[in-house]
Amino acid sequence: MANSSAASAPAASSGPPHTVVDDLQAGVTAVILASLGLALLNSAGLMTGGTPGLGFLLSYASGMPLGIALFLANLPFYWLGWRAIGPRFTLRTLAAVSALALGVAAVQQVLVVRTQPLYAALAGGVLIGTALLVMFRHRASFGGINILALCLHQRFGWSTGKVQLAVDLCILAGAFFVMDARRVGLSVLGALALNAVLVWNHRPGRYLAESCHARRPAAPGARGD
């Protein structure tokens, strides 16, 4: 059972707050990493978990471009992020997802990727996992499943990577409807690589994202935000 006081405690500051330039460079770095990771998976006909996985399912099932599918798959989750975590995190996530959708479209125009499926699964998972870690460090994410995982991490102390892995496996089960068993297996391997990056590097007291907690009424005389 998670220690409730530790789970609800705010993250310790490790230095001065990030500037706009800090956040911007982090966002660009994460978009580049994630775009390359998604391009590797897409080139091998694979997919991943999380909201990008929903985007892959939508793209493979409908023939829709992956960038557009990624953007549409995130729309239902923004309300949850706004209510549970706050507008700042949600707006950053919206901007990040929009940038990622554009980044994926750009990569498909300027880069032709040909690789072995096993390498695509492992390298794609590590690239996307690292991109998510960068986004978490700067209080944003690449989608709805990240919002859910961060909320559960902050409220109950549940491992972000383990929560995402459980959801990822459910999403990847849907891959059997759009691809063969071998590619599903490789996609699961890529999801394991992605979540291993988060399990090993996103821990209590390290690189915590925006606190997710129930909003409490302000004390008498206090000024609410």
C-alpha cells in the first residue's frame, strides 16, 4: 500500500523554476524524439500503447494519416486533465500533442525509414519513453493516458510506468483486429521498452509532474486561484 502522505506531498524543488525558453527547448527535444520513435514503429507496421496507440489503431483501421489520428485520439482526455490537474498542464499537453502531430507529419515528408521490426520496436519504445520523461519533467505530456497515469501517481503513489503498461496492454490487445500476431508481439515488446524507461526513471521524488489532487475549498480569508 502506498504511503498517502508521501504520495500527496509536493515535489521537492531541484533548482530554479523552468523559464519559457527551458520549456520550449524541452518541448522541441521531446517532439523530435517522439516523432522519430513513432516513425520507426510506423515504418515496421507496428504500434505502441497509450494515446499514441489509440492513434495508431485509428490510423490503421481508417487509413487516416497518423498525425491527424494522434490529435483526434487525445480530444476526449483534455476535460479530465483540465478538471483533475489544471488548465496549465492541460494547455501544455494540448500544445505538445499538436506539435507532435505536426512533427509526425513532417518526419513522414522528410525521412524515409527502413529498419528491422525488432529494432524498430526496441528503439522506437526507448525514444518515445525518453520523450515522455522530458515532457513530465517540464509538467506536460503527450496525451490522455499520460494524464491518467500522472494523476494516479500523484494521488496514490502508483508507478507511472506500471499504470501505463497496464493500459497499454489493453490497447495493444485491440491491435489483433488490425495486424497479425507477430507484429502485435513486437508492438508489446516496444511498449515494454517504453515503460521500462519510465519505471526506472520516473519515481517518487524524481522529476514529478504537476500535482494531481482534488481541489479543496480555500480557507476563510484565503484568496483562491
